[in-house]
Amino acid sequence: MTTVTPAGQRARNAELVRELYGALYRERRFEETDRFFHADWVEHDPEGRRTRDREFPELRADIDHLVADNDRVMLFARWTGRTRSGADIRLHTAELYRLRDGRVAEHWNVVDRDVLAALGVDFGPEQPRQPAAPGLHGPHTDIERANAELVLGAYRDVFSRHRLDLAGRYYHQDYRHHNMRADAVPDGLDAFKAFFADNIAAFPDLVTTVDHIVAVDDRVMVFVTWTGTLTGAWSGGGPSGLPLRMRTCDQFRIERGKVAEHWEVVDYLDLGRAGLPTP
């Protein structure tokens, strides 16, 4: 009997998902779908998947970042192609797969629906709710657990309790910030605090919920739900009174016990619906 170590399982699952993207989303060999997905696999965003396949049949995906954590693989994907009318499309998503016995058993995602809405896709007033699976799953090193606790602490203290004075406990002074949609975003702790001071002023009841978390080596990735109401004044205007329920996926690189680098995929559609401008 062959025993698969946690590191071996992570490497094997990462390779499977990379093969999945090559076969299905690059070469479009959909006849091989059963090779990658269980017959009873659970899709938590069926409408989003059908929309992309129906409206943009030539989309192809490249993986920008991938973290494999025991039976879970979380990644950023960059989708490019053309609409049926010939317009170029560039879409960023975050995907989370739970694998079982070498195939996908469950899938969650975060999609920047604002891009699709601009291309004519009609979304309903509320996005489908995707069930959470919070907390780490499976064995982890002490460092990985400490890194996960660091990130969870930042969401708890800085984003939900609005303690910007504690931001330096979680982020390096010169940390780097990468937004998957905007080419240039400010780096550093001071810019971070100014940006979120504006957001907290706009959404005084802003709360974050970490729905999923994976941690491997110096990387932590999370799916997060942000909720609040635009009842405050912000640098670009005043209150709209509209609610916010926004989802993001964030990847952090931890160095010497603090965040040194951050990448994000944001579903900007709900931010715009709440009354704030989008990039």
C-alpha cells in the first residue's frame, strides 16, 4: 500500500488542476471532462459557469497563481477571448476546488461580474450564495497555522473592528499590493490605511467574513465576503444608503510574521451597485 504524504498530495492535486486547465480551458478538449470531475461533483455557481460558456464560447484561461493545500486547490485565473460580436474580453476569477481520489468533488469561485455586466450579461439583483467551508483543512505546519492566524487576525481587527491603528501588527511598512484588474495600485502601509479609512468612513458598519482559507509555506489565500451599508461620506461623494455584499479572493505572502505582498480578485459589480466607482 502506498502512503501519500501531505506534500505529495498537494503536488499531485496541483498537477491535476494544471492539467485540467490545459485540457479543458486551453485546448477545449471537453470530451475529457469525466477525467477531471466526479460524476456527482458539486458546482456552487452553476449560473456563472453557464453564462461564461454560453455568452463567451471561445474563452481560454491561464493560471496566474495557484496554492494547493491538502485536498483543496485555490487559484487566480485570467480568461481571455472575444465576445460573439468580436469585442475583446479579459476577465479575472478566483477558483477553489476540493479534490477527492484524484478528481474534483466541489467547486467555488469569485468572478469579477462587473466585466461581464459591461459586456451585456444580465445579472439578477443578488448573486447566488455559495456555502462556506471556513478554517484550515488537513495537516499543516506550525508556520502555516501561524500565517493563517495572522491573516484571520487582520480581517478581524483591521477590517471588521476598524482598528487601523493595528494595521502595522499585520502588514510590513513597505508591503506591495497587486490588484488583478488595476495596473497600478499604491504600495505601503500608509496608502493601505488611507484607502481603508475612506472605505470605513463610507461603510461604518463594514464587516468581513472569511469563507475559505488555505495556507501553504509562506502563502495564504482566502475567499472573503464584505458586507455593509453606504451610509457615510467618502472622498468621492456622500452616502447612497445602499447595501454592499461583495466577495473577494486575496493571496498574501508572509515574511517575518507580517504580510509582505498581497494579490486580489474582486467582484466589483456589487461595489458599483452600492454607489462607489469601480476601476
